[in-house]
Amino acid sequence: MPENPPVPLTLEGASMLHQMYRMNWKAWRGLSEAERARVSAATEQELKKLAEPQQKGDATALYSQLGHKGDLMLVHLRHSVEELNRVEMAMAQMELYDYLEPTHSYLSIVELGLYESSAKTYSALAAHDVAPHSPEWNASIAETLSRQAQAMSSRLYPAIPETKYICFYPMDRRRGEELNWYTESMADRQRMMHEHGMIGRRYADEVKQIISGSIGLDDWEWGVDLFAQDPVIFKKLIYEMRFDEVSAKYALFGAFYVGVHLPVEKLNAWLAGKL
């Protein structure tokens, strides 16, 4: 019998887009007070419309970003990449967009990795002499994924947690000359991911997360969104995970983006610098 595939099964859900902008405050302050008020009011209405879900699982959240990487961050969840493109176009049509300079964006799809289910499913099929990628194998995999997707629908199409803070960062798995995540066995990767996940579970009451896959969609392999009421928890969780084998040996991290939740109805105050 051929060897089982090294690739774990995954479930895919909502399409996700992060947009980061820098505000051109000088140009904004150059407008008359009446014009700023008019544009602010129009933007608030347009963003409320954008944030209103067309179907279950749609979501848009706004954050006041900290640091030099930008001033404003938006996170969008939709049922397809096409719908995210419509969101982008709607943003570009807003008058406020004339005063926003895009600094970064990130496209991904909410993903749940199924290492344990993959190992069990592959082993069961092998025990019945079902060849990988045969019609019978494919049918069994499709049935497993369908069953898992129904059970985990709330995690595949999550609501954006209404916490005060967000921390977003992209990451890769190492592909170096000496250490290469993708050459490790399924069993070793499963073990390390299980140990990695156990750390996160200890913080489950304080941190909510959305993991999204971006291989083939953006410059990194995954996107990680953490949500909490206290930003210090981001530091504690990520620091502890640094000592975990999968992170210590195989993790490569991109830039970190931190923001404070900005309800749309407070946008006018934010634009006036009065938060």
C-alpha cells in the first residue's frame, strides 16, 4: 500500500481580510469644521452599513491602531473572497478614503487543522486496504470533512469577539537547511501541535483567537488574531509559547499589529482626536 499523505486535513470557513491605514491628519485638518463633520457623519453611516451582516458569519470590526504602522485597522469576515473584494471597493468609494493611506493588508481563510482526525482517518482507511486518493478514499475523506464542518460551523464562521484589544500577526513554519517543518513526520507534527494547543487552552478564558490560512493567498502561511480585554495577556501567551517546541524550533513571525476596538459610533470622536 502507498504511504499515507503527509498533509493533514483542514476545514476552511469564512474568508478574512485585514486592512491597515494611515490617516493623513494634515489634509484632514485642512478641511473646514463643517466639512469634517459632514464626511464623518457620512462615513459612520457607510461603515454601519458595511458592518451589518448580510448573512450569518459576516462581520466587520474597526480598531484604532497603535504605533507607526498605521492609525486604523479593519477586520472583515465574509463567506467568499469575492464578497471581500466588494468590501474593498465599498471602502474605496467612501469620501474618508481620500484621507487614508493603505499601509498593509492581509487575505486569508479561517482554518481549522485536523491533525488528530487526519491520523485516525488515514489509519482506519489503511487498515481496510483503501489506497490514498482512490475513489473510495476520497469519498471517505469528504464524508469526514463534511461531518467535522457541521460540528465546528461556529468556529469556521466566527463572530469577531467584542473585546477591547486585538493583536494580529502572520507566521510561517520554518523551511531551513537544518530544520524544516514540512519534512517532519505526521506523527511528530501532530504531537507538537497538540502540546502547542495545550498552552493556548490554558488562556482560553482570557484570550479568544481566530486562526486563518493564507498559503497561496498572501505572503505568509497563516494569520493569527488574538482578542482580549487586557493587552498584557498577548505578551504572556506569546512569550510562553516561545518555549514550546513547535514555536521555538519551527515558527517564523511577521509584524505584529495591535489595536483598540473602535465602535463605529465613536468614529467621529476618533477623527476629532477626542477618544
